[in-house]
Amino acid sequence: MAEMTARLRRIVADWEQIKKDFAGHKNIIVTPAPGEPPEKYNVTYFVNGIYLLPDGKIEILGRHEVEITLHAEYPRYKPICKISTPIWHPNFRDGQICIGDIWGAGESLSDIIINIGDMIQYKSWNSYSPLSSEAAQWAIENKHLFPVGTIGLHIADYTSAADDIDIDVYSNGQDDTATETVAAGYSPYKSLNADASANDFEITSEELAGIEFVPTAQRMQTVSHGGLVEGNRINFKTIFFKGIIWAFIGAIVGFAVSEALDDAISNIQVLKWMGHSDVAAVAEKVMSSDSNNILELYGLLSKTSLSLSEIEAVIKTATRVSTAIFAALLALGLGLFLGIGEGVYYGSKTQALRYALIGSGISIVAGFCSGYIAQVIYSGMLTNDASTMASATVRGLGWSIMGLGVGVSVGLIKLELRRLMFCSLGGLTGGSLGGFVFNFVVNIVKFGPNDTGTIARAIGIVVMGLLIGLGIGLLEQFAKQAWLKVIRGEFEGKEYLVFAGTTSIGNTGKNTIVLFKDKLVSPHHCDIVLEGSKYVLIDKGTPLGTVVNGTKTNKHILKRGDTIAVGNSVLVFNTK
């Protein structure tokens, strides 16, 4: 067997140390290219760096892609290092990285990787022999901004590969003294950094022409293990920020509006709207404190042309309409804000407005109809001598119809059969529980004999709203078939459902999922299309591309656990 060359021994040592140093590293992921030992590495840094926008503004970027190539002359000369993500730095330009200040043949590849990460964060930089004179001038004028990242990347102090292996850096007859000098980090070759106007690269552009640079693999690792990170089946953060908080706001707003319009939507006022002012006067007299004046009440009855049974029927109808309007206002608040929450959660002001209009429009109709039916059920089943439990049960049944109406309206915001079914069930459940607890709350929160139950009604309605939000959120989570969870980037921790048909991803409001804070995401970056039973990711011709499991791709059939890198964000694809 042929003896392993000094270069190959060094590359093997580098690979062994990299495996030790970066397994499970929280901020650096090193992925080798095929080959044993690998001679090319893709490195992803999750640290803050900066880049320059066309208008001259500086933006923070939290993910950086670097490729390191161990060419035929390594370690005699420095490795070729290129960055494929934008960066504004004196020692980076047009994808090249100047590592002359940190390079020495005795430096391990792990050290180089760490030092590049520090350079990205502006923990180290050289403005005297820059690759980019413009960035160097800017850096000199803005020293007070540095470092832009403060993450410590240094790994355990393992013995350097140069100490373990006798590297014959000069095989052309030079003596041992020269080798020892190089191992100490000194190179007898003239460093181009000594000339402030020189480029740090000894490798020419012609020599770089044959090298293919591909963004690094996104094999996301946790601290404890190196497996793929998968989203949980139930995401309570999603339930809270997408359902509960907006339902809570909607319930409060709906109740406040209904209370403010209480006189305008009372059954007395509804009787007047219906053209029964005479019946309204009778009803108002009956409800007043001096209703025991029989003569006055008899006089009012005599002015009507209706029989007592007809008067009773008209009053029942007016009460049902009044309750229906109250339910419509409540449903309007819930539908409006749950619609806003849907759009805001997915990152689109345009969608938020659209969903709010859909939610509120449908909610008014659904709330009115369900409120009317609820009053019919409530008045028909509830008797004056009913027990507290019976009253709570009947009220819960009535409110469940209102909750169903709200759930239907929210489900119709994004029309999909399973979503509609589960939103309706969530609203039905929430309304039922809210109505059931109302009577118990009335008994607990009662301020004297003249208390009209406003506080209790407010508590009961807010509870109903919260339960509707919780029910819709939980049941939507159980119903989801496919979803994306953001594990890196501005929206880390958020979860987005992938719907039937096409789910678009981009940084404008026209998309289903809007990563509007990520400047590296294109306006329409990629689509996930359900083709039969398969979810297919399609890149839309973006400059940085879409990376799936470390490979830049135009089209990819997604599998559970796949990681998708778009711009500065990394998402995990999951299915039921």
C-alpha cells in the first residue's frame, strides 16, 4: 500500500478534529463534501454579520454560508475560502475571504473556521490591507458599532493537527529548520498583506474557474444530538398567538360594542323598529319599577289592536331579534380579530385586512342567525323554576349555537373542508362551555339586588371567546396535515400550516407565508404544491435559491423532517 502523503495526513487530521469540534455546535454547522477524507467543506454560521443594501443602509444578517476548498497545494498555501451570502466587511469582497492575517500552515482547519466566524461578527478585521476599500473606509468611520455579533465560537482546546503529524511542507530539499518555522505559524513566503494595495489571494481567478460553489447543507442540530429537528405535533405558541390572544381581544371588543349599543338593540327598540310602538310601551311598562299600576297598564293594552297572545308572540320575536343582533355584534368582534390574527400571524398586512373583512362579514350573518336560533332554544327550554344546573345546560346549548356561527365564520376565512369542520367544532365547544359557566359566574359575581349581570355577562362572554380561540386553535392543530416550523431566523418558533393546493413563501403580502423581516427572501421565493399525496417544493428562480437538506434545488419532493433554507430563515417540513 502506498504511503500516505503529508498533505493527505493533514487533511485526515483536519477532518477528525472538525468532527470533534463541531458535532452539536450551536452556531456553526460544518458539512463535508463527498470524499474520504473530504477536500471541501460547506460551513453555515448562525451569527450576526452585516450587509449593504442598494440604498446604502446596513442590515443585520444572521446566517452566513462559507465554502472552504483544500486545493492541491494545501497546506503549503492557504485554503480557498468563499462566502455565498452577502456581507459588508473590509476582508470580504465578491465572495472572496481574506484569511492572510489568520493563516499559518500550523493553524488547524477548525481554527480557520472559528476565526472566519469572528471576522463575520467584526470581532476581528483588517482595514490596512483590505479586499474592499469601501468597506474598510466605512469600518474605520463606524468602529463604535463593533462587534456586530457577540457570540463566542471557540471550541475545546484540542491538540492542533500540526502537533500530531509531521507535515513536510517543503518537499524540495529544504531543511528541518524551515519546517519548524512554518509549524510555529511563520511562512517564509512573502505575505501579500504587507502590501496594502494587494489582494490576499495567491490563487488566480483562472484557477478558481473550475470550482463549483454550492451553499452549505442545512442539517440543523440541537445541542444534545445531531439529528434533524422536527416540529411538535401540537404547537401551543401557535395556538396562543394565532387563536387565544385575538379571540380574547375580539370578545372584549364585541362585548364593549354590544353594551354601548344596549339601548339601541334592546327588545323595546326592536319592537319600535318593527312598527309596534304600542306594544313597546306595554313591554316597557311591564319591565319598569312601577309596573304594578294596573290601570295605566290596562290603558296601554287598550291602545293596541293585538290580542294578548299576539302581543306575547311579537315580544318573543323582538327578543329573539335583539338577541340575534347582540350575537352578531359579539361574532363580529371575534370574527374580525381572529381574521386579523390569521393575517398577522402569516406576516401579511394585506392578508390581515382581507381576512378581517371576510371574518367580520361572515360573522355578522352567522352570528345573527345563530343568536336567533339560540334564543329560540333558550326561551323554549328554560323554565322559571329550573335549577342552576338545568339553566346552565340550556344556556350552554344556546351559546353553543352562537359559538358554532363564529367558528363557521373563522373556518371560512381560508376555505378548506377539514379546517371548516374543526373550526366549527371548536366554536361549538367553546360557546357551549362559555354559556355553561355563565350562570355560575352570575352567582359568584353579583353586586346587590339591582345588579343587571353586566360583569358576569362580560366574564362569561370573554370565557366563551377564549374557549372558542382555544378550541379552534387546538382542533386546527389536530387537523393539520402538513406544516413548517421556523427553527432559524427572525420568526424562530413560529409554525405555518401547509394547505392543499399551493402554499407560497416570500416577503410580500401576496404570499401564503410572508417572511417580511427577512431581506434575503425574494418577493415570491418558492411554492409548496400538493400534487396527489406529495408535497413538492418549487423554487421561483431566486438569486440565492432554495436549499433543501444542504442542496440547492429547483424542485424537490418534500419528506418529513426536511430542512428548507430560504434567505436567512430555516424551516423544518413535517407531516402528520
